[in-house]
Amino acid sequence: MPEILTEVPNRELKLPPEAEDKYRKWISYLHDEFTRKQGHDLRSEIVRDALYQIYLGKPHGGRVGAPLTTELPLHVLADNFDPRNVTLETEYFSDLDPELYYTRKPLIYFWQMFDHSPLGLNQWLGMKFRCMLGRHIFKHVGKNVKIGRNVEFTFGYNIVIEDNVVIQKNAVLDDREALVLREGSLVR
């Protein structure tokens, strides 16, 4: 059960201007792409290309021909950057609404993979990134919301987050039914 936030507020995080500008451009680009491209396949391609660069440090080069047996692990890894090639635990739940879930699945997978990457350790970038994705996954995300690393949720589409909510790292949000996090709540 969420509690009302009564703790001392956190410090404001500052980055070098060049880094902040780069991070904001990347998040804005992703937000625009996810807004324009709402289908499962289109979003999966965006996520695949971004994860390929985050984890392998180079652009995705398209389909590769028949791999050598010794290169199979690399190809298996590359295939796992595409959400269409991955199953998530939630997909096994009988109460899942496929129509609501599958446009969000690529973004949910991106969230999880981002949090497990070196980029996910960057507190400033992670907070901005998760709120941006949350606006495409959740029913609603209010203003001044902070979402920590490794936050898990069931479906995403049943979650409403009001203004000034803080969700601390490793929190689990069970949204198999409607879940509303009221203004000023702290979720641990």
C-alpha cells in the first residue's frame, strides 16, 4: 500500500550541459517515435535498434545470413534485442488483455533491458527515461513523478500515477486490476 510522502526531498541532480542536452535529445527522439509509431512491430524495431546500440555499441545492420556455428551466441544475443523474439512472464497470465498489452510490450521490454544496462545506473537519465516510457505504457503519469530502477509491474495499462509520486527502486506494482497511485504517494 503506498504511503504519503513525508520524507526530506532529494537533492536536484545536475549533469554537465553537453551530456544533459544529448540525453534530452535521445529521450525526446524516442518519445516522438513511440508517439508516431504505435504498432507492435514498429515499436519492436525501434527498441531492437536502440538496445543493439546500447549493448553492442554499434548500429543494427539488418538481417544477417546463415551464421557460423561459432557465431551463434552473438546472433542469439542480437535476436533477443527484438521484443518480438522474447516472451515475458506477463504473457503467460490468462487475464492479460492482448489488445492493450501487445502495443506496450516492446516498451515494457525496453524498460527492463534499459534498467539492466550500464545506462540504467545513471540516476538522472533513468528517471527521465522511465517517465517518458511510462507515458506510453501506463494509463496516466502525472507531473513531477520519479520512478527508480528495476520497478516491476504486471500489465502497465491499468496504472494511473498522479502528480508528485515517488516509486523507489525494486518496487513491485501489481496492476492486474486498476491501480491508482495518489498524489504525493511514496511506493517502496
